[in-house]
Amino acid sequence: MSQANPLAYLTEQLDEWRQAGTYQRLRVLESACEPVCRFDGREVINLASNNYLGLANHPKLVEAAIEATRKYGVGSGAVRTISGTMTLHIELEQRIAAFKNVEACVVFQSGFTANSGTVSAILGPEDFIVSDELNHASIIDGCRLSKAKIKIFPHRDAAEAERILAGLDGTPGRKLLITDGVFSMDGDIAPLKELVEIAERHGAIMMVDDAHASGVLGRNGRGTIDHYGLHGRVHIQVGTLSKAVGVLGGYVCGSRDLIDFLYHRGRPFLFSTSHPPAVAAACIAAFDLLESEPERIERLWENTRYFKENLRQAGLDTGSSETPITPIMVGDAALAFRFSDALFERGVLATGIGYPTVPRGKARVRTIVTAAHTREQLDRALEAIAAAARQVGLPAS
Ligand SMILES: *Cc1c(COP(=O)(O)O)cnc(C)c1O
């Protein structure tokens, strides 16, 4: 008797995705992450990275990583709480805390673990989380791991967030109001001033995930809290070192006691090895550049304005974007993937994004320009986008 494969259902699901046109192959990057790079043997203009400031292969970061490696090796040897806290880790955390104008900072392995590890550590089953419906997956996972009761409010709907919190006034349990600063798939900005005021009125903890705002918004890229002038009013700020900073990691900023508490209860901090010295050293070099060369951020915004304006003139729908994250809204997921493929054939990498990353029927091709793109590269990309859009029948009208 032949043994049935207990994982056959995975194969069936994959076949279904292939037939629906939503099966995705991984594109393989064969060069450094630069404005023009080689994927799968083809030279393309890269509009699909989060390398906002072009720091991912900046000579100063590379030099810092090499020097740290020569001096301290390639691995830290342990989790932070056992013996894996190195001088460079502490130096980076102090650097970020000073930059963000907060008491303390802790770095996690990624932005994902910073969110999931923090939310799950500070709340329990008796508590409540009020969360924007488009918050990042790592926030959603952290909420679930905490076992707190989760109340979702419609995207950027501060009035509804307040209605939910008001309904919990007098109910025992802590309340956390949580939002992305910049939303990763739409590029719009949270109504942070309103949300902070609401949290204050109802005694809620306020937490912001600034993954896409760090290095992009605020003075020298200090994020949405700085952008809106809300210093001291957001209890927990999360950021990533993997996007504009160009390296890898996530951080949590707040009071000294919040950070001390996470040393004791943040599970990724306690149970997963700390960054190699090269990562910490490269991140420190990136903060040097954020402080000494803010013109990089100005260039990012100039490119963003130019690119968005031209997309709109081409009749394409860029949704509600207010930042360098600029979706080209398509609707149908299979169409989004066809559009992305047509772009690739024409020398542009921009990823099609469908369910579950965005809601069904809201598929899109997401573009992100960086400070490092030249005007000539942007013009070539815009031409390819217009031609590929015509080819697949966009804008549909
Ligand atoms: C990318 C992202 C993260 C995760 O950051 P990593 O450092 O890549 O793990 C968290 N939150 C948001 C909103 C993001 O866009």
C-alpha cells in the first residue's frame, strides 16, 4: 500500500495559485542593492527596495562593517542576556536613544521581532489593543501573542479609535493604541496628533511603528513623532534598521523602565542571538550619515515628488500615498502580477502585491524611489511604466 503524502495539500494549494496567476517566484538579486541592479540575469531599475537613502552599500557603512568584523569577528556568540551584549550593541542603542530624544533604546534582530516581542511582552489576556486595520503583520502577530483582546479600527479613522477606547473607559485592563507611522503598502501617514490626544484622554499606552518613517520623515529622518512635534507623548516608538538605515534590525525607544522590562520579557531579545558586530557598526555609521548629510533625505523627497507627479499625469492611480511608497493601484491580483512582469521585461523591477499582504481586490504594483536614483533613471522607469500599463490595459477606464 502506498503511503499518502501528508503534505499533499500544500502542493494542491500551490497548483491553485499557479492557475489563478498569483503564484510568485522569488526574483534573485545578483548584484548589490543599487538603483540599477541585476535580477535573474537582467539589468533593471530597482523600484522595489526599502533602501530609501541608498545606504545599503555606502562605502562608510561597508568600511565600518569590515573594521568591526576584523576586530570582533562575525558572530556575537550568544543571546543578549547570556553573553551576547557587545560594546557596539550598547553604543548603537545609546546613539539611537539620543537621536530619537528618548531615555533608552533596545535593538532587536529585526523590526518584525521588535514589534511582536514588545506588544506580546507588555500586555496580557486581561488587556485591550486598539489597532489600525492596516497595521503591519508584525504588530498583528504581537497582538495575537499577547492574548489581549484586539479591537480593530478602520484605516486612519481616529474618531472610531476614540469610540472604541471610550467604550472601554472604566473597564479593567490596560489599553494600547497602536499604529504604523507610515503604512507600508499605501504610503499614507497615520493621523498621529489625533491618536496621541485620544490615547491621552483615555489613559491608553501609545505605540507607533515608524519602520517606513525612520530616515524619511522628520528632522534628519527622526520619524513621524518628530514630523508632528509629538516628542514625549508617544510611550513606545519602534523603528527599523533594515530600511532607510540600510542594514538590519529593529529598535524600541521609550523610558528606561520600558527598555529594562523588555530586557527581562522581550522573547526575541531573550531567546535569539544578537546581531553580528558588523551589523551594529554599520548601523552606527548610518546614523553618522543621517546627522551629517541630511541632504540625502531632501533628494529622496525631490525624487518622490517628481515621480509621483509623473505617474499621476500618466493617469495612474497612486492611491492615498503621501510618502516615497507609491502604489500603482490595479485591483485584480493576477493583473498586478502581469503588470509587474511586463515592467520587468521593460527593465523595471516593481513588485506586484496581492492578498494577504493587501486586502483582496486591492492588489497593486508598489514602487519606492530612493535618494540614489538619478533623474535619467526615473525618466526611463516612467517611460517603461507607461508602456507596460498600456500593454496590460491600465488605467482601466
Ligand atoms: C518592514 C516593516 C517592519 C519589519 O521591519 P524589518 O526590520 O524588515 O523586520 C515592521 N513594521 C513595518 C510597518 C514595516 O514596514
